[in-house]
Amino acid sequence: MAKQQHFHVLRISPRVRPHRLACAFFACSVLAFAGALQAAGSPALDQLHTWLAQRHYHRALQTATTWLNLNHRAMRHKHLTRYELQCVRARAMLRISAFAGAMDAFRAAAAVAPTIQDARTSRAMADLIDHSFGGVYKHRVHQGGRLIIKSFNIGPKASRRQAMQALARDQWKTLHPRIIRALRAASLNPSLRLLPALRLAVDVQFAADLEPNGSSVAKGAQPPALAAVNSVSAHLQTRIAAGLQTLQSTVYNIQRLADGKVRSGRMMIRRGLNGTQRDTLQNIVDICSRIQRSIARFTRLFPDFPKDVTALKELNDRARQVQVEAAHVH
């Protein structure tokens, strides 16, 4: 009986095994093909980088621009992204001295960057081009009573990094006193006015601190602009929260007075609103609108600071609530 069972198993195996072997072979083939694709990366992108390395800048620029017009499916087939193509275009235009086009391409790359770091680096490059003249950034240093001007070509990688570091120092030298004044001010306006410059400083300091191989700086070496964003955000949160508390109390007081009773002849009627109170309520509605626009400005400029954005969005909801309450007092 044991031999018969053994023979029975042997009879079934030849029929079942080819199907299983085919499935296993197919699965292995798919995995091997996927692994080969992953290992190969993007031959199309490699070709563009080869042309850049060989100084065929116009060819790389023309091809990258053409491929940007591909639909999503065709771009995936070539294993390309819009960010990579915009970076190739920017680098090519930078090397052929098409600086305005390179600046636009870097900004376009930042808009579709896959990571926060890529977005910051791309924006920083656009800012460096914007502050350079003819592809050269001039750094002015006072030494021993003399003005020394150091020039850095932003085309080659080595001198471009030096230019970025010089730009970071120049920007921070101007921006730091403005930040101090803004944090001491009772008004929000000084803080709001420096937000665009602070955004650029964050990006440029980040790019300036990158290692030559593109890796980030060691942990703990936080650029001062990053800390400044948190300080400015905290200042905005404190001032906005205090302001909304005052506005909401004003709305409640006006509502209480309007609901009060006054004698009219033999009757007691609701007091209602006078002209001054209506103007005050309208002013509160307008202030809440300005607060919401201010918060929207911060969140639009600094999406890479999620904790600050979340806290300010909560205040935005509160501002909207106070605005509705003021608008419904009658």
C-alpha cells in the first residue's frame, strides 16, 4: 500500500508540476525584470546627464524640453519626472549663460520637487542666479578699512558652492537686524514684511551648508534662518491669539449691550446697535480677514514647517469664527 501511494503521488506530480513551475518561472521573471529596471534607473536621464558632462548643453536642453511635453504614461515609460527634466534644463541653460531661463527652470523644478530638500535647493539656485550678474556673484568684504570684492562664477560646481555660501552670509547680515526688530514690535506688519526674505534665507542657508556630494550637514548644525522661522511663527501666534481674544471680547460686549432693554414710552424694547458699534463690528470683520490673509501668506511660503503651519491654521479657524460672530451681531 505504501508503494501504491508513493506511485500515486508520482503520477500526479508530473501533471501539477509544469503549471507550478511555469508560475514560479513567470514570477521570477517579473521580479528579475523589475530588479533590472531598478538597477538600470533611467537610461533616458542618464543620456541627458552624459550630454551635460560632455558639454552638449543645447542638445540636453532641447531633448529635456521635448520630453517635458510627454504625457504621464510616456514619461513613466522613460522613468522620468518633471523635476529631473527641469533640473537638466536649468543646468544646461546655466552653462550656456541663459540665466533668466535657468532661473525660471529652477523655480519650476522647485514647484514639482519630490522632497523638501530638493525644493529648497532649487529655489536657492534661482535666488543665486537672481543675485548674480552675468553668471558671477560678487561678495563684498571690508578688511582693514578696505573694500575687497570677491567674484564667484556660479557655473562650475565648486565656485557655485562658494557663491552660495557668500550669498547666505550677505543675506543673513541684512536680514538678522530686521528679524530682531520684528520680534520686538507689537504690530504684525514687520514680521509679515520679512517673510519672503526669510524664505529665501532658509533656502540659501540650507543649500550653502550642503556637502560637496550633496548630503546634508551634520545633525545639530541648524542654519540660523530655520530657527528664525520658528521664532517669527511663535511671535505671530502670540500676537494673533491675543488680538483675537480682545476682538472676541469686544464682540460679546457689543452683543450684550445690543440685547439690553430700554424704555420706549410704556414698553421695554431691545436696545440694538448704534452707528459706532456697527463701525466697530465692521472693523473687527476686516481685521479678521487681514489675519486670515496673513496666516495664508505664512502657510504658502513655509509648507515645510508643519508644526508652525498647523498652529497658525488653528488660529485661522478661530479668526473665521470671530468674523462670523461679529457679522451676525444685530
